[in-house]
Amino acid sequence: MPIRVQNDLPVKEILEQENIFVMDEMRAAHQDIRPISIGLLNLMPLKEDTELQILRALSNSPLQVDVTFVRVTSHVSKNTSTSHIYKFYEAFDDIKDKRFDGFIITGAPVEQMPFEDVDYWEELKRIMEWTKTNVVSTLHLCWGAQAGIYYHYGIDKVQLPEKRSGLFWHHVRNRKIPIVRGFDDKFLAPHSRHTEVPQDLLEKDDRITILADSEEAGVYLCMAQDGRQIFVMGHPEYDRMTLDSEYKRDLGKGLNPQIPENYYPNDDPEKKPMLTWRAHCNNLYTNWLNYYVYQVTPYDLYGTPF
């Protein structure tokens, strides 16, 4: 079913070429149903890549999804054109009086900095506090998950000995919880990070439920408040070649990165990686939209108190 976006969003053409149902604003306005309203706070440097990845993941539901791209104003992006950002993104102050069925907070390349040293941390705190009263369910990704757990539950991240990059096997902890319905007992998912939230601290916190973890990569998926807050420590939305691009970027910077684990055939960076996590990614996002957004959101977002 359709993703609703602005008529001239650049990645719309790519999605249509992939046979993903993208509905423009004119057609959506003539449908007599209420679309699910999703806000996307995109903190990743290559914003158009992330737009494409997230929109792909949201497209596999029988729901009409109306996506609003949100930006912070306390940071200037160096990797995406200003014209693109100002044309397609709303400042938080311009949407703070709205309510959303769901909200996504992406990762960001600032994980080795203390949270308080990130230039938009105070603004992000305002946004995360706002989600408590204006959003039915918030999905946090990678650094966004670490930031959410730190802000809401006071558990800080720790530095890893080396970057954790690659595909890692995870196992489901509780199959009865809807967010993991349809998951295999073991599944692969991408990680790309220098830090982690210690699993022992998450295990001790009764407010947090761990849903999937890995012997090599630690906690992958957890949630709180019956799904009002969901935290994904990896990058299920990554494309086939995203880890490849990151690895070769770091090589070019002279950082001597480790080859991403379980990614290239025979660990040969000249070979095309196998795409082995897309079905899991689609399942995760579809379950989130269905069970934690659509099934619990009020028809009148503004007339029903949270």
C-alpha cells in the first residue's frame, strides 16, 4: 500500500522504479481514509539515502503512510544540500503543535561523543520529551536508540574496543510480543557503531523489555511502555551496499577498518555482498506500523488525550 510523499521529492522516482506504491499529495487528498501520520527525524548525514531506505521499509504495509521529514535547527548538515533540506524538511518548532501516530529518530555519526557534547542535544531532548505527549509510538534507531535510552532511562552508552560493523546473528527472546511476530528464531541484521548500551544494565531495568539479542553484538531490539518507545540498536534499513560504502569510506580516510563481519562472500571486499536481512527489516517495520501504531492510535489524534 502507498507511501504518501511530496510530489517532487527526488527519491520518489527511485521508489516508483522499484514498483513501490508511492502516492502523491493530489491523489491522497481524494481518498476517504485517514492516513497514518509518521514523523521522521533524520539525523543521518546522507539524508536522501536514509529517506530512501526508511521509505522502502515503510512501504510494505496495507496502510497509507503520510511521512513528514523533520530536521533540527541547531545543526547544519554538511552532506545534504540546504535547498533539499529547506524544501522537504520541517523544523521541529513548526510541527511541535501537531500529533503523530508514529515517529522515527534515526542514528547519527556522533556516537563517540558524550551526548551532552552533541550540538543539537538540547533540541533532541525537547523532541524526545515531546514524543511522550504527541506521539503514539516512537521508533529509535542505532545512535537514536542509545540517545533515547539515555534520556528516558538514564543508561549511558560505552565505547567498544573497535567498531562493530557487519551482519550478526540474533535470536528472539519472546515470540509472543507482536513486534517480533514472523521473525525466524535466528536472524541476521546489520550493525555499524563504535558504542553500545551495556546489556547487563538493560537486563536489570524492569522498565525495559529485551526482545532480541546477539552473542556477538549484544542487545538488538528492546522496548518500553508497551511499545510507546521501541529501540533498535542496529540498522535494519540499510541497503545492500551501505556497509560497503562505509568500509571503503573509512579505508579512504586511512582508518584501517576491519572488514564488516559476515558481509562479503569469503570476506572479499571486491565481491558483491548478499542481501540477507531485507525480509526481517520489512517485517519489523510492518509489525511496528500495525501493532504499535495503527492498532492503538485514535482516529482523531487531536480529540483524544494521550
